[in-house]
Amino acid sequence: MTPSLTLNPITYTRQRFREWWQARLPLSDTTTLTQRNVYILPTRAGFMLGATLLVLVIASINYQLNLGYLLTFLLAGCAVVGMHVCHATLRGLTMNLMAPDPQFAGASATLRVVLTNSRSSVRHGIGLGVLDSAVEDKWVWTDVPALGSSTVNVAFKAERRGLHRVPPLTAETRFPLGTFRVWTVWRPAAQVLVYPQPEAFPPPLPAGEPRAGGAGSARLPASGEFDGVRPYRRGDPLKLVVWKKAAKTGELVSRDAEQAQRWELWLDFQQAGPADAELRLSRLAAWVLQAERLGMEYGLRLPGVQIAPAGGEAHKRRCLEALATC
């Protein structure tokens, strides 16, 4: 319990009630809004309209103003119709969350939500956002076409690595008059994998280790870093050219076939440097990305986990997943 909540019992009680209420909501990646999960309350403008109508009706009674009665009931009728239209804008809408992609800690994860409209009229002014988000401009607004669908991208930031459940989402509308707010709360069942945040300025890749059964019998000198590449020589086969590095730096380099046969690159948790475990994982994540950019084969050693040297996008994802969940 934070000190601010302890000193403010109203805020604490409200927070506990919200947590209890959200825990009762079912977990589902697809939800259809009905009268049971759509809520409505007047906005500040709605309360002001109600106060205005009260003044008008009292004045009309006191002064026997027939036109005053007409104006009062006309405005009241418009407010009732607006309330019905506002509630119907969300009622019957289907929301489906697409599987979220893995993200790095500290970066904004994008949630794709598909809103499907099964009725023959357009639904206007629907906002979607993360519940309890500290971001001021958290809403993403859209119109859902008749008998169609609309895709909304909602962002949230995960600060810690690991497997996290997608935060509760909320949708609301104030269409057409802004006098009523209609909203819903939705708890998706999906989870998002968050990789460790890569170190901003990591040291060079560690030295290679002798390949098992290879000709190398000693580690590389500490003064030279193992990168498995060398400057391009005329006559080198095109398959040995590291095109990723060439596209980034404009420098042609080739894989050193002889060195690759004798040495292999291992990214070891015990040799990652900092004493803090999270800083080590951050450095390992940066090394994984660096080795992948260079087109190198590399292995990963973690406490209780060892991934054999390989390369490619699938291998990179496997290593990052191991770093996220270790």
C-alpha cells in the first residue's frame, strides 16, 4: 500500500472497490456489448442541461408561459433521444483483440482491436483506451461503418520484462450531444511477452570459444573481439557477404569461414559483466540484437537454460524469449 493511499481513505476505498469490481469481470479476447456490460451517466454538460430544464420549468409555472413549457419539453425530449442514441452507439458492438506482438521493456506495445458493427447504421465517436492509464491523451477515436469493422491501435507501456496480461481496456462514447457518457470495461485474456530492455551502449561482443572437436585449443586473445567477419576480398562468394552489415554501414565484409570453423560465439549470463541480474539480461539482449545484425551464429547460456549456437529470426526470438522469462 502506498503512503498516498494510506493518507487518503477515499482514494484507497475507491481503488479497492475498482480492483474488486474488475476482478469480477470475465477474461475474454472477444466481447459483445449488451445492456449488462454497458453503463451510462450524465456528463457535466448533462447536469447543466438538467439544471437549466429545472429553471425553465419553474419559471414557466410561476409566469404561466406556454412557450416556456414548449421549450422545456422540447429540450427534455432532445435529451432523452440523445441518451437513447448514445447508449445504442455502444450496445451491440463486438470487440476482438488480435494477438499482441512481443515488445521490449520501456517501449510502447501496440494492441490491435477490431470493432465490428452488425447493424445497418454507422456508429460515430467511439473511443478506446487503456483503463487507468496515466497518459492524458489515452483515447483513440474511430467511427465504425455500417455492417463493417474498424481496427484501432491502442498503446501501453510495460516497464518490466516477463509475460504480462494485457491491461483492462475501456471504450466510451458521448455521441451525439455530449450530455451522457456511455462506457464499458473489458478484460482481455491475452498476454504480451516483454523482452528485457537492451543496453543502450553495450561493450563489444565477447571472445569466441573453441568449437567442440575443432582445431582451436585456446580462447581468442583478449585484445581482439570475436565477430566472425573480415574485410571483403575479391573473389569471395556472395553467400559469405554479410549483407545486413553492408546495408547499414556501407562496408562490404565477409564471414570468416576458417574462424567460424574453429570458434563459436557464446553469450554467457555469468560473463555479462554487471553484478545486477537485470543489467546482465539487458546487456545480453543488446548482444543478441548486435550478433543478429552482423549475421552471426551465436549461443546463449542462462541459469538452467542453454540454447545452441544458430542464427536467423527464429533463433533470435527464442533467445529473447529465454531472456524475458528466465
